[in-house]
Amino acid sequence: MRRQRQAKIVATLGPASATPEMIRALFEAGADVFRFNFSHGSHADHLARYQIVRQVEQEVGRPIAVLADLQGPKLRIGQFAQGRVSVEAGQAFVLDHDATPGDAHRVCLPHPELFEVIGPGQSLLIDDGKVRLQVDSSDGARILTRVVNSGVLSDRKGVNVPDAVLPIPALTAKDRRDLDFALDMGADWIALSFVQRPEDVKEARTLVAGRAAILSKLEKPAALDRLEEIIDVSDAIMVARGDLGVELPPECVPGTQKRILRACRQQGKPVVIATQMLESMISAPVPTRAEVSDVASAIYDGSDAVMLSAESAHGDYPVQAVTMMDRVITEVERDPLYRTLMQAQYAAPQRNRPDAICAALRDVAGILGASATVTYTSSGHTSLRAARERPSAPILCITPQLTTARRLALVWGVHSTISEQMHDESQLVGAACQAAVREGFARKGDQIAITAGMPFGQPGSTNLLRVAEVWG
């Protein structure tokens, strides 16, 4: 089953999408990657859905990626004696270590590490920013604040700290348990939440030990200060606009999204745009025009994938949401302006053989009007470099590794198929021609451009470019 588009769709599974029939329907509607949100559901729930995804994969004969999204550290205030209190703009409010239920003047903040980094002038955002507290002082035992806007505080609401790098690990004890389970289950991608520093990613990579690829979620403004370093040590990036939109002024989010996209394109790392893309479709069969424009803008900007969260996890119209996203992507990619923008955003290749070969692949495919660019890869590196070039011809990846094929389901333009291990160039050309016909990319007499690394099976060795005419 070949998609008639290049950008990919990530769909979150949940209570509304837990049956074999629904998961199959989501795939057929256009989902390329299924996200498992470990903030919700039990391990048994996730395993049951994973087994269904793999059954669907076997039935349709196309690799499907599974993305395990770890919850990450969640900062929350304590409880109130009455469950909730009202606070007024201008009043004093104290956060302390005392576990005694709070009142309209104070509450416990059970995160002692925050007291050391919070200082005068900084902000604390409670309940997704519904209440903002301005810090007057902190002595290590109490944080004295002033309420900026009136509102209601209630038990265990979340806390965002936009103005500080927090001295907390990106992986909590829960995350480590979930990570072990996800890797044993067979997840292809691990999404790491609340990344602030490249060290957060390096820690996760040590634990993952090559068993999955790592996607870093950018949700903290602090991450933007070390953006290029974080991208460099990550396999992919997600622009998680939920918490990012809470901690940044709303008007700054679009520009930040574009900055992240440009930086990822420069380094050739896949980027996913997420959060509130078709949110009205949680309860409505059609999206707003603004939501459609939001999805379209992400595609025009060159994102590899766009993601559905609650829309497919517990919405009333999960299949319709995926279908709508598929329609929007397809329409954008038909627009001549889309190709013009891809060319305008073109990142010059680096001075190495893989980049040189893949840049030439892009040019050769365009000049010859090739029906497909065929990449043979074991690690996925060759296909990733080809995708960075955004060639006009679709990318048909041939790989002997099922794990590689699954991971590449997230990457722009890559359609993967499993093959035997290649041993020489002649065998590769024959396999490329057969796969191009079998997968619906070419017919007899068409031209295809082929790239690979020799000796075969050596990661990062892309050094072969071959043009072939399809026969048979």
C-alpha cells in the first residue's frame, strides 16, 4: 500500500482507537506511525495495542512505526484543605515544603530542587498558565510570590517554570520503568519529554543502547538556548506546542516552530509538529479552517510529520481526523508553491561523501525525471540523507532490516520494503527495479536513480550512485 504523499502522519492510540478494526481503519486512512502515550494507560493496555499494530502490519505488508512517548517530569502543587481556592491579582501567595493542606495564602510545592533555582522576577505558571505567580523572593524554604491574575487553584495542578533551567532529570523513575517496558515490547522510537539539555538525550541514549531511535520533545524554552546541540544528539525532534505554548508567549510559538524546523532541515533530522492540530475534531466531524491552515503551514514549512493526539486517542471522530490530515497534506504537496518552498529551504550538503552522493541523487532524479529514487540501507542513514534533499521523485528504501524499515516510517518521503542482504551492485540494481515495479513506483522503461553504500552493510558509507532503466 503506497501513500500518495511525502509527509507522514502520527496518530495517538487510546480508548477510542484500541480495537483491531479501528487501528486497521486508522492505518488505511493514512496513519504511518502509532504513538503510545505513557502518560495514560497501563502496560497491559499498551501491549495489547502493540500486538494489534503488529498484526495489522503483517496483514497490510507495510512497516509501521511505534512511538513510545514517555511522560517526563511533572511538577505539581500540593493539595488544599477545601480542594480549591480563589486567588486575587496583587495578593501575596507562598509556596513551601509544608505538606499541610493549603489555603488561599499558601500551598505545598513538593519539589525541593525548584527552591534553589527560583529567583526574584521569575514566573510560575499554574494549571497551564491560568494563574501566573510573580516571584518576589526565595530563601530555600519558601518562595514568596505575588498573584498576577485572579483565578482558581485546585489540588495537584501542574506548574510550569519558563524562566529557569530546572535541575531535574528528563527521566523519572516512572519513565525508566516505562522505557524498559517499551523497549522489551519492541517500540521503534522513544519520545523523551521535557528535554532541556543535550545531556538529557545522552542519558536516554545510554539506557536505550541502540534498541530504538530517540525523538526529543521540545517543550521548554531552555531547550532553545542549546537547540543545535540537542538536535545533533537526537534522531528526531518533536515541536510539542502544548507546554511550549504555555511557557512562551503565544505570539512567539509560530516563529519558534519555524526556527526549529529550519535547524532540523539543516542537520537532516526528522521533525514532527504536534499538539492541537485538529483539536476541534475531538468532538466535531470537521475541523476549523484555522486548524486546516495550521496543518498546511507545517507541511509548507517542510515538516516530516504531523501528529494527532486526543483527536485519535479519545475523540469521537478518529478516522475522520486522520483522513482530513491526509487530505490536507496531499493537497499541499500538489501545489507548485510547495516544491518552490522546498527548493528555497534547501540546505547545502556538507563536505562528505554521503551528502555529495545524495545531493547528486536529487539532481539526477530531477534532470532525468526519474520515477523513484531508490536507497539501499541497513542502518537507515542513506535514506535519511536522501530525505534531507527533498527530491522530486519518491524515495523507495530497500533494507534487509525490519527495524530500520519501521523507524523510517516517520521520515519524509520514505517508503520502505524488506529485502534480502545484497552482495554486489548487479544484485542491487535487479532488486531495485523489481521493487520499484512491485511497489507501484515505476513501469517498464522508466528511469530510477539508485544509491547505496559499499561495502554493503557498513553504516554511513554512502558512495554509490547508479541510474537504471526498469525492465520486466
